[in-house]
Amino acid sequence: MASAVLVFVVVFSATACGGSGGATVTLRELRFEPDTVTIKKGDSVTWNNEDRRNRQIMSGAPPVMTDDFMSPVIETGQSWSHTFDQSGEFPYHDMKIPNQLGTVIVEE
Ligand SMILES: [Cu+2]
């Protein structure tokens, strides 16, 4: 039991240290976790689908869609990343659950 926990911690911190930063959002039942992430310009956000259903991320907050980014359908267990090359505040939603909102804040 203790070794299983240790392996998990090692894998998790190795992932967090990879690349130049960025953030990870977990897609769970009816929510984004966390629903707001802050990154630096040039960093990426990765969405991991741990929900039972397929998900699809699109920029904008309905009814205002934007064309900043849109993922393909992300199946359960899959992930998708997007690199943000411009600073600003980017609201997004789930195409399957339009009232589910998140925000990516990209700092200069
Ligand atoms: Cu949409």
C-alpha cells in the first residue's frame, strides 16, 4: 500500500515538472477541476477526461462562442492539450454540456 502511494507521487511530480509549466484540468462528472487555471504565455493547458462520457472543449461562453480553440471529441481516459500564444482571459465550455464553464487566464 505504501509503495503504491509512493509510485503515484513520483509519477505525478514527474508530470508536473515536465515542460515549461502550464496547467492540467481534469474533466469530471459535470465539472472542470479546477474551473480556472492561470498560465504564462506560451504554456499549455492539458485537459484529462476522467468523466464517463465523451467531452469536447471549445472557447467562449455560450451564447458567445469564440474560435480561439476547440478540441476534438475527448474520449474517457484521453487527454488534449492546447498552447496559448496570446495573453488574456479565455472562457471555455463543454460542447456536450454547454452550461459547464471554465476559464484559462494567460499572463504576459
Ligand atoms: Cu460550443
